[in-house]
Amino acid sequence: DGGRTESLDYEVIENFAYREEQANRGRLFVMYQVAVKWFFALLIGIGTGLAAVFINISVENFAGWKFSLTFAIIQKSYLAGFVVYILFNLLLVLSSVYIVTQFAPAAAGSGIPEIKGYLNGVDIHGILFFRTLIGKIFGSIGSVGGGLALGKEGPLVHTGACIASLLGQGGTTKYHLSSRWLQVFRTDRDRRDLVTCGCAAGVAAAFRAPVGGVLFALEEVTSWWRSQLMWRVFFTSAIVAVVVRTAMGWCKSGNCGHFGSGGFIIWDISGGQEDYSFQELLPMAVIGIIGGLLGALFNQLTLYLTSWRRNYLHKKGNRVKIIEACVISILTSTISFGLPLLRTCTPCPEVDPASGIECPRSPGMYGNYVKFYCSKDQEYNDLATIFFNTQDDAIRNLFSAKTLHEFSAQSLLTFLVMFYTLAVVTFGSAVPAGQFVPGIMIGSTYGRLVGMFVVNFYQKLNIEEGTYALLGAASFLGGSMRMTVSLCVIMVEITNNLKLLPLIMLVLLISKAVGDAFNEGLYEEQARLRGIPLLESKPKYEMRKMTAKEACGNRKVVSLPRVVKVADIVSILRSNKHNGFPVIDHTRGGGTLVIGLMLRSHLLVLLQSKVDFQHSPLPSEPRVGARPIMHSFSEFVKPVSSRGLSIEDIHLSSDDLEMYIDLAPFLNPSPYVVPEDMSLTKVYNLFRQLGLRHIFVVPHASRIIGLITRKDLLIEE
Amino acid sequence: DGGRTESLDYEVIENFAYREEQANRGRLFVMYQVAVKWFFALLIGIGTGLAAVFINISVENFAGWKFSLTFAIIQKSYLAGFVVYILFNLLLVLSSVYIVTQFAPAAAGSGIPEIKGYLNGVDIHGILFFRTLIGKIFGSIGSVGGGLALGKEGPLVHTGACIASLLGQGGTTKYHLSSRWLQVFRTDRDRRDLVTCGCAAGVAAAFRAPVGGVLFALEEVTSWWRSQLMWRVFFTSAIVAVVVRTAMGWCKSGNCGHFGSGGFIIWDISGGQEDYSFQELLPMAVIGIIGGLLGALFNQLTLYLTSWRRNYLHKKGNRVKIIEACVISILTSTISFGLPLLRTCTPCPEVDPASGIECPRSPGMYGNYVKFYCSKDQEYNDLATIFFNTQDDAIRNLFSAKTLHEFSAQSLLTFLVMFYTLAVVTFGSAVPAGQFVPGIMIGSTYGRLVGMFVVNFYQKLNIEEGTYALLGAASFLGGSMRMTVSLCVIMVEITNNLKLLPLIMLVLLISKAVGDAFNEGLYEEQARLRGIPLLESKPKYEMRKMTAKEACGNRKVVSLPRVVKVADIVSILRSNKHNGFPVIDHTRGGGTLVIGLMLRSHLLVLLQSKVDFQHSPLPSEPRVGARPIMHSFSEFVKPVSSRGLSIEDIHLSSDDLEMYIDLAPFLNPSPYVVPEDMSLTKVYNLFRQLGLRHIFVVPHASRIIGLITRKDLLIEE
Ligand SMILES: Nc1ncnc2c1ncn2[C@@H]1O[C@H](COP(=O)(O)OP(=O)(O)OP(=O)(O)O)[C@@H](O)[C@H]1O
Ligand SMILES: Nc1ncnc2c1ncn2[C@@H]1O[C@H](COP(=O)(O)OP(=O)(O)OP(=O)(O)O)[C@@H](O)[C@H]1O
Ligand SMILES: [Mg+2]
Ligand SMILES: [Mg+2]
């Protein structure tokens, strides 16, 4: 997989072109730059918000049509209803898998591991293309609308990131950055900031949780964080919240079909449990442990399954992927329709008509107490209430307060086992798929189960099963994804209830600790499997005892002389895959001097343009100014998540090969260097925290020119 | 002021002692270390929570006694009531200023600039002492209870930080770190993490806002952030929330006197405005602008006043400081008692008895509609409702919904002008003082004023003046402190209302932008004034054009040879104030080699212990092992926020002076180096992001040993 991923260049390459440009820039340009950044944050917010609204409207409408059609038909024939239900789902899933396989292969899965990799400094081919964006949006409508055991939240994060990245490079034209005013975002560093905004916007849109979005981006996705970015990211999230809110207000009046009555998250549980007693902490801790165990198991099972898929199944081509998705769809439909049929119905409890709860609910409406295959009138089918329903509504039912004993333990257990299996099997098929909502489903099922026991055991009135369902959801997500602060805040925001925060934290602390005892988090496992070399924030323990010199082994360094023959460059570039080459010059005294770092991609640009070729093997001029710089800085920019130039693309005549290039104006004269005996922990921190790509290991300096302390950096403007 | 502050050493000094210790440590020790860290987080949470509860109980009780006494007396004589009120306040303020001036001078002010400095890498003498903690707690009880225009929130942050730091070094015994199990927290780096936890705990305790606390620590206070820390910090905040909640539950039953009925923040406004229309955005933007202007003005005025105080008034000694505080106290009492007297009372509106609002409220109760110097029975004094009250209750009244037209515009304006002046004058006097609550007071006053106009102008029923008061509060804090995300979240958490988040953001965006046009944030201005050299997160624009070599000027580097005569060390240490010295060795070939960095504090430890003195001027042994290391790593640890050893403390005989020390085992062999032509922007980022103290500027290397990329750092455990 080595060829598929490549590091990003977050470093500022201070070559002559860059320095010249810096010198020409005024203060006005800096202000303009800031303004554009904020404007882009605004656009990202609006774009992601609209994408989320679009996806949700489509999904809710497809699901709404599906369920109302099926309900209408099953009044006459259950078999006909079953067939229609299966076909409807199959069609949607087929559309999704078709789009993904034929058109946007990078749109499969949740995309969060890839985005995480991107923000960690690894570029994966194709993840931020326009076609990936389109595939993600339409693919997730199909897969979620088709009732598979997956969610649309992960894909929304990827969508936000794609929108941000595309805005940043000014559209789909991959190989040229359009007008001059867009040249603000040419470096990987600027794009990283935009993508961070996009991620936060995606989470904010998925859960309508602006603060949660910021924290998710901060905790889970990004690897570097600058505090200037925080406010901009928050701004983006708030814009998303406003856009979504406005759209939903507009939909309330019935403009959007089935959308508006039910879904789009915010499972408000503010009417529920207000207080908790100390005895309840024990069952809550149990929930945490279950969450850790089931979450770690989920990670492990999906890891095996995904690696099997990658190595066998998906190697066989797109046909297999399509068939696989269809089989999973039929399986899911059959189980979600068939199992409730086997379940005998329960008589309706007496409900207070003032509470607004209906039993059984009228067909086509959202709510609890679904009537499905019941012989009597005042009966409902508790398994159908969660299984034969959209996931959003099922979760709402599981979280709901004031509905004690709605579900039987048997139904919940059946659902748990079935849905868990489905979620594991669905994970990794070639459709856009998020793990948040399935995780919440699984967690809230066993949470509610524990809640039922607590209600029966403690015999207290103010305990709500819905609260336990919420804690269960938190525990499963914590046990699988291992997020902490952001998950807490997201849970609080989606349930609109600040009071449960300490309980959620307790549960998360436990489930994360339990999960960590077994394996890594879901995204890290998946990233590793996909060959994305993530650098964690903490250096490994072994590194304390290693030095920088040991880390780079005894490999011979492939370096370039300052003035180099074109033929030599070509043969060096052909003979290895390295992306950076030290440039070594000779001093007058006959010694050598490491004068900088030359990137492969910059060399390729020079070879392609040919304007810098010279006949003489001598340095053109010791300093800049004598010869004008032929290149603007933007020529060296590599397009996002594409492979860029390769040495095979470049055609040189034999005359060209005999010429020379003086690299001095193009190299990065100030790469980071470390002394050979620095411990690898320190090197790691340097590399990770500054987001580097290359570090030179050099002997101790022979001479010290000066010393910089805090005082030297306090320059008054 | 240069002598008062000194940089912290966040770097790992990889000397032989350190390496030996690393080698001796097992995996078990690492686990133990983690466990201790979490345990300390727990302790910090509990400690800070209890401190907050203690401060609040005391303040509320003092204020309760004061007001009930005064109310009782003014039934008979307003003059007598006035005198008692003034004396009561005076006594409390006197106690506060006495404690601070005589006992804990570092406890004056809010302490946030100092803590910010500490976490930025600057140690200020005395800020984390035990006596500072005590002074802060008791001082702020006096100053807040005494009715001055200041708050207890800033001091609580400082309190949290002190508790954390004291826990970290195992108590007050400054000059020796007690038992072995505490040696986990010996480096400045570990202490920094603890102090970060303490800060977050302080905010969480002050506002009962755990998420806000984490974000405050992240955005406003810390300069470096490791994602591992986030979860621990959040844990601490949650513990605080639980402790405070438990204590308050216990106090509800009347165990804590006056505390429990009123204060301790959470100004719940969930009963208020649910929705907003687009027309309202204009007046809200106006609030933002006012907030930016008034906030920037506040910063500027306090800056002038504080610098005047520092340069003239407070130079005259503690007597002047005490007199000043007393004068301010008398002034505040007179205004808050006298002004409401001049105000004619308003007849009570008709209130729905079901709403629980009383008019006029019964004496000794908390709530709106205070009766004060009114001739008729069914009247209340609107100015007294906010002025002659504790600040928490005044804010609650200003935020309150369903109390349209409670205040007249005239009263609000009077209060605004008076309180603003008082807040400016009080700032910088020698008592513990926070700026949050006064800021909220000021902001909510003009916010409510704008709200009144909106209500009158738009004539809509669902607009609440309280909502505007809240936005006003946010705008003033944003305009003065320039916090963003954390302020948003804190405002949401203290009002327990998620729906207003986008509005708060809008207001903050505007007020911060307006404020930034005039000056820096309050804490930055104050830090600069106090000579705390904060490094901002962003390098200055000018640095792009400067190189590392230019930054260190033409100063001659003061360096040490590897084997150095004791007399030379002494004379070098005496002759300058530098804290780090490059060590230069001679190679066999006769050239020189920069082998590392020696810290002044480590040199002093060597001079004091004398065990490493040798007679020969030759290196003792080229490598470790031959001669055992005489020192454990902990001997080199400097106590927190104290001056540590000084060269004057060390007494050497003339024999000692003739001896030599081989520095090789004690120096840091891998200091960070940069090539001379690296731009200062890059140097700044390196320095700031890794939290360095010294960077060596060296010529380009003559030779490259190796090259480290991402792949080399992916070591499997
Ligand atoms: N110019 C070079 N000379 C010698 N060894 C090199 C050189 N550049 C890199 N290496 C080494 O070769 C190995 C693979 O390097 P490669 O250049 O492929 O980098 P990489 O880790 O894949 O990062 P990137 O994503 O930038 O390609 C690394 O261990 C690295 O230390
Ligand atoms: N050993 C040295 N030789 C020459 N100049 C030095 C040396 N150490 C520091 N300097 C320079 O002297 C100035 C003041 O240095 P000083 O050592 O007081 O550091 P500082 O900025 O006050 O930091 P600290 O808080 O660590 O004391 C700085 O500009 C620094 O570059
Ligand atoms: Mg590579
Ligand atoms: Mg100094």
C-alpha cells in the first residue's frame, strides 16, 4: 500500500520563490487572507449544512414512503408487504453500491479514518475528490434509506471535509488552481485548516451539535491544533446549526414531505429523569463495562471481517461487491420484517391521553407502540417498534421516558443480538456507512435492558429506562470509538439535557478503560488496516531508549550535489521512491556543507518546465537577485489527494539530459535538524507536533553562532 | 522586572542521570505513574470543589447576615442602617486587604494572567505558594462578601492552580520533595499538566460548568495541549461538578445558613425566550458592538489605572494599599446604599401568584422587586433591586424572564455608569478580584436596556428582556477578555439553555472583532503590564523577513569548556544572568564541537554538592559507566515558583575554586538546533509549540548522518 499514501508537506519551504513572494506581500494582503479564510468558513458551514439537510430530507422521505406503502399493503397481505419492503430496500442499496463501485470507490465506508489520516499528515489518493463527495452524498442516501444497519453521520464528516477541500482549491479542476484570489490556500497547511473546519461542520450537521463538532474535530480528528483555528471552527459549526435550523423551520410547514415530523436527531429527553441516587451508580458502572466489552468485540470482529474482505472478497472485483451489498440488504430486510412477525403482541398499557402518547399509534405516524401483525385492536408489537422502523425513530423510542415496560426483555435481547450481528456484517461493505447510529442503537438496547432490571429491582418511581438507554448508547460508542470529551458533549447536545453529564462521563470513563484493555479504537484499527500510517500523539515507550541515529539505521543517504546533471536527477528519481533529498555543496576549503532539502515533487516541476536548465556545471550565482526567479510559488503546489507528477510523465530529450540545474534557489534551506544522539522520544515530539515530513540527523555542530531565548522572540511590532 | 520572572524548563534534559533512570524504569512504573496522575486529578477536583463550596458558603452567609441586619435596622432608621452597612462591608474588605498585603502579596488580583504566564512557560515568583492559596481563599471571601465590584471566579481559577501545584510537589515544604512516590511530578512539564487540570477545575467550580472549564483551560490559559490531557482535565472538571452538586444538595436542607437559597451561579433562564426572529438580529448586533466598545474601554482604563498604581501608589507601601481598599469600600457602600434612596419607588405590577414572583418580596428573601425606602406598601425600588443586593442575585434579576418593565431605563443607566466606574476603580486594588461577575453585571445592564427598547419597538410578546441581558453579558465579556468558544459554552452552561448558542456566538463574534480593533484582551494587557513575557500562538508578521541569526544579534555567546575550573564557573555565573550555557569540547583533530547545553540551576546544584569536583583538568572518562553518577535526577529539580538556588548562596573554599568539573554527564546533549538562515517564523513555531527555553543557532551541518521520515517513527511495540 506504500504507493497509495504519501505524506503531506506542512512545512514552509523557504526557497527563493517563497521569500520573494513574502517580500512582495503587504499588510493588506494579510488582511485579505484573513477575510477569505472567514468567508470560506462561512461557505463550508452553509455547504455542509445544506448537504446534511438534503441527505436527511431524502432519507426520511424514502423511509417514509417505504413504511407507509408497506403498512398500507400489510393491511391486506403480509406477504405482498414483505416483498414490496424487500424490493424497496434492495433498490436503494443497489443504487448506493452502484454509485460507489462504478463512480467513487473512495466513498465507501465512513471516511473518518481517512480524514483522520489526512489531518495527521498522510494523503490518501482520492479521498477529497469531487466525485467522492457526490458518491458520498448519494450513496449514503441509498444505504441509509435502504434500512441497512449503518448511519449517515460518518459520511457527513467526510462530506464536510470534501466540501472544505474543494472550496479550498477552487473547484474540481484538479490540475490548476484557478484565479489569483484563491491562491491563499495553496499549501497543505492551509488546506488542513479548511478540512478541520469541514470535519467539525460535518459533526455539527450530523448531530446538530455545534460544540460537539468543535470538540470532535479537536479530540478525534486533528493532530495539530492552533488556537486561532478554534474560533473559526466554532464559527463554521454555528453556521451549520443556523442553516439546519432555518431549513427545519421551513420544513415544519410541510414543504419537505415526510421530513420534519420525525428525524434529524435531537432526541430530546428533557422530560425524563431529573435526579439519580447513589445506588444507581452500580448498574451504571455495569453498563460501562458491558459497553467496553461489546465495543472492543465490535472493533475486533470488524477488523477481522474487513481484512478478510480486503484480502479475498473485494479483490474479485466490483461485481462481488454489488452482490455482497444486495445479499446484506435482503438479509436485513428479512430479519427486520420477519422477526417481529414471530413475536406475539402485547396489550396496550393505559396511557394518559394528555401525554400525547398513542397506543397503538396511528399508521404512518412516528412514535411508540407500533401495531404490527397483532390480532386485537388494543395491542402493539414491541419488537416491531424498534426493528421495523427508521433508526432515528427506534432510538427515540428506546430513549423515551414515561414508557416503562414498553419493551419486553426478550424482544430487547433478540434485537440486540440480531442488530449487533447485522452491524458487524454490514461494516466494510462497499457503501457509505457511519457507525454512530448503529452504535447508539446497540448501546441503548442493552442500556434499556439494564434499566428494566433497575426499575424492577429498586422499585423506585423516578428511574426512567430511557436514561439507561442513553447511558448504554454512550458506553458503546465509548467502548468502540474511544472518544471522550467530544462524545460526552455530543450526547448532551443531542439529548438536550445537561444534567446527565456526570453520569455520561462516568460511563465513558469505564467503557473506554475497559475497551483500551483489549484493542485500539475503531478508527485507529481501521486506519492501520488500510495502511494509513497514523502517528499517535504519544511516542512509544521503546523510543526513550533509542537515539535518532539508531532510527535511521545504516541506510546510505541519497543526496544531490548543488549543481546536478539532469540525467543524474532522472536516474536518482527512477532508482528510489524517496520524496526528499538532502543537497550537499562544497565549501571553498574543500569540505562539504548540507545546504538544504529538495523535494521530489519540486524536482519534477523543474524537470517538466525546463526553464532552469543551464549548460555550465557551475553555480549560476552565489546569491539571489542576479538571476530572476522563473517560477512563482504556486507552480510548486501539488493538487489535493492526487498523485501529482511522476517521473514517468516527464519526457526529456538527450540534449536535456546533458544539461545542469542549480538547485540552490529551489531547495528548502532550513530543514529541521537534530543531533545524532537525541532520544527518539524527542525526535518524535518534534516531528509530530510540528507536522514535519523530513528531519535531518546530523553530527554535533562545530560552532555556535548564537542562542535564542524567549526574550529574543518578543519583538514589538 | 526581569528578575521576577524566569522561564520554565519543559524540555527533557537527557543527561546521564536521566538516561540511567529511564533504563532502570520498568513498564510497571509507567502504569503506576498513570495511576498517580489520575488519582491526583481526582484530588484536584475534590480540593477545588470544596474550596469553591467553602468560599461560596462564607460569602453568601456574610452577605446574608449583612442584608438581613441592614433590612431589619432600616425599618427604624435609614441612617443607622447605612452606618451598619458601611461598617460591615469595611470590616470584610479590611480583613481581605490585610491578609493580602501582610501575608500573601501574590494573591492580589485575579491571578489569571499569572497562571496564563505559568502555562506559557514563565515562572513568576510566589504565585503557586501555599500562602498564596490561603490568601486567595480568605481574601476573596472578604472582598466579595464586602460588596466590592469584583467577583470570585478569577480567584477560584488561581485557587485551583495552587491546589494542583501544591499537590504536585507534595505539600508546602518548598525545598524538598518528600517521599519517593511523589517523584512522578518532578519536571516542570508534569507540573504544567497538573496546573492545567487545576485551572479547568477552578472554572468548573466557579461557574458549575465542567465543559466550559475544559474549554477555558484549552483556549484561554494553556499554551500547549496534549490530547492525552484532555480527558484527564475533563475528569477533574466532572469531579468538581459532582462535589459541588453533592455539597449543594446537602445545603438545601438548611445546613449552610444563608447559602443554598440563592447564589452559586446557574442563572437558569430556561423558562425564558424560546425563539427569535430575524429582526431581532439587528439589536443583537448592536449589543455586540456596544460590548466591544465598552470592553475595550474597560481594558484601556484599567491598564492606565493599574500602571499608575504600580508606578506611584503601590510603591508607597502596604499602608497605602490598605487605605486605598478601605476608601473604595466606603465609596462602593455609599453609592450602593445612597443612590437607591434618591430613586422614587414604582408601583408593583400585577403578578400571577402562580408564577412564584412576589412584589414586593418579603424581607430576607432572594428575588426581584426589593422594597427599599418606599412610602406605599405595594411598591418596589428598581434601583435597589440590582444595586442593594448581592451580585449573583442582581444578575439573576437582570436575567429574569417574565418580568417585563421591571426596571426603568433611568435606573439601568444610572447603575451602568456607576457600576462601570466602580469596577474600573476597584480593579487593581490589593485584594483578590475576578472580572467575570462584574463584567456580567455591566453587560446585562446595557443588554437589558437594549432589550427594553426592542420590546417597546417591535411590540412582540415572546421577546424577553432577560435574553438581551444575557447577550449583553456575553458581549461585554467577549469585548473585554476576548475569549470565544469557552465563553460561549460557559454562558450556555450557566444559563442552562442550549437554544441561545447561535445568538451568543453572533454577539461574541462581533464584540471580539470590535474589541480587537482597539487593544488586546484584558489578560494579555495585564500580563504585559506585569512584565510577564507571554508568547502568543502566532508569530509576529515581521518575523517572516528575519532569520534566526539576526534574532540573536551579535552578542558573544558565553560558553563553557567541557572540563571547567570551578573558579571559572563562579565568575561566569556572577558576571551575567543567563540561564543556559553551551558546552564546547575539543575534538582530537583540534576542532571544536558543541556537545550540549548546561543550565545555570544544574551548575549551582553541582557547585553546592561538590561531590563531582576533581583535581585533574582532563575528562574523567569518555563514556558513562566508568564512574558512577553521584546524583539522582530529583536533585536537579527546582521548586515551583520560587527563586531556587543563587550563586550568592554557595560558599566555596579557595581549594574548591582550584578544582575542576567535567560537565559531560550533566549537560543536555541534545538541545534543539536550527540553521542560521531559518526564518524567525519557523524558529518561533518551534520554540512555542515545543515549549523550549533555549535554541542553538548553528551553521549548516557539514555532513548528514541520516534522514528520518514518518516510516522511521512507526515502531511496533
Ligand atoms: N534521501 C534519502 N536517502 C536515504 N534514505 C532515505 C531518503 N529519504 C528517505 N529515506 C528513508 O527511506 C525510508 C522510506 O522513505 P520514503 O522517502 O518513502 O518516505 P516515507 O516514510 O514513505 O514518507 P513519504 O510519505 O514522504 O514518502 C525511510 O525510512 C527514510 O528514512
Ligand atoms: N549563554 C549565553 N551567551 C550569550 N547570550 C545569551 C546566553 N544565554 C542567553 N543569551 C542571550 O541573552 C539574552 C537574555 O538571556 P537570559 O539568559 O536572561 O534569558 P531570558 O530570555 O531571560 O530567559 P530565562 O527566563 O531563561 O532567563 C537573550 O537575548 C539571549 O539570547
Ligand atoms: Mg513514501
Ligand atoms: Mg532571564
